[in-house]
Amino acid sequence: MGTNDSIVIIPTYNEKENIENIIRAVFSLEKQFDILIIEDNSPDGTAGIIRQMQQEFPDRLFMIERKGKLGLGTAYIAGFKWAIEQKYEFIFEMDADFSHNPNDLPRLYEKCAKEGYDAAIGSRYISGVNVVNWPMGRVLMSYFASKYVHIITGIPIHDTTAGFMCYRREVLETINLDKIRFKGYAFQIEMKFTAYKCGFKIAEVPVIFVNRRLGTSKMNSSIFGEAFFGVIQLKLFSLHHKYPQKKQA
């Protein structure tokens, strides 16, 4: 780790249209964030663009290259483990396609660094439905998916499927990352649920989610299927599982 206390993890697969712009947008912020790209062997040349940019930002831009598409969850877990080893204090999840606005990163950071929360969610649903350019069917599916998770698990979070997050390192060190089971959409639910069961304080920060303008969405119906049944599995597992608890100060 350099002098920065924060790192943004961005998984990529075929993001050549977006990757340079998202990196420059993050690096242009007044608050400094490092970036770790988890690159899943994109055939469109995404990795080559990142390598070129690493020459420009050798101390702030890092990349883990994998052999193929291994799932969103495994990408983030690989990134979490790397960031923990490097002793970053605040570890972020963010998409490459500008659906998450880089300008919101400092707001998530402040929730944890200044207001004392253990995790902060960039929430689409805490103040209404803040989604732009999604088909109505997808908006409804996502919104009611979060409601469904809330009803089944009891977790007090409006946007349980959000992929825009800040975690304190302690959260990721406490959760047994090797025991996180889901790889797709349900990964985000499982991480939030586990953090909540471990006793960590989670905040939601209202953000506006904008559907990607460039590149191709990775969402499909099987991802929603995993989430639907995965939530029931999470709840049943939690009934007889003892979660490690946050250390008291």
C-alpha cells in the first residue's frame, strides 16, 4: 500500500469502452483512492488498456488477472484478500460502467471514516427509487428483490442487492471469506447479511444508479434465480450457525 488508506475494487470483463474513463474519474477526486482491477481475461483488450495506465499510475493502479469469468463473488473475494494483505483500511466495491458515480465514493468513505460505521452502502432505494434508464421490469425486479430479502432475513437494509459498497478492513477480516458461498447476484446479499449477523453497523447513503451507456450488461435470469433461493438458504443456515462477532472497543 502507498500513502492512501482506501482502495476501490473494480471487476472487469469486456469493459474497454469504460475502463480508462472510470480510472481517470476515480483518480481525479480530491480524496485519494487507489484502484485494484480484477480482470477476467477479457477478449476485448481491457487488460492491455489497464497495463498502459499502470505506467502512468504505478503506485495507485493495480491489477489481478484471472483465467476467465469465475463469478462476481470470487472476483471481489480475491480483491478483498489482496486489500487486506496490503493493509488498506477502507475497501470499496464499484462497477466499471459508471452505473456507480465515482463522485459518491467520498460520501461512502465519510460514513465509515468520520461517522463511525463499519460499512456503507450506496443505496438506490433508501429515498424512493433512484434508478435511471433501467427498463421498468428490471427496476421492479430489483426493488422487490430487496424487499423480499428484508422480509425473509429481517436485515434492516433497503438495498440489499447493491454492489456499491465501502467496508472497513475489520469487517472483511472478521467474515470468513472462504465460506461465502454465492458467486453472482446473491453474493452481495450474503456479504451484507453476514456483516449484519457479525454485529457490524451498516449505513445506507442515497445514490442515483444510472444504467450503463457503453458495453454489455452481465445480468441474466440465472443470477436472479440464485438470489431468490439463496436468501432462503442464508436464513435457514443462520438459524443454527454462530457468527464471529465484531470486537468491542
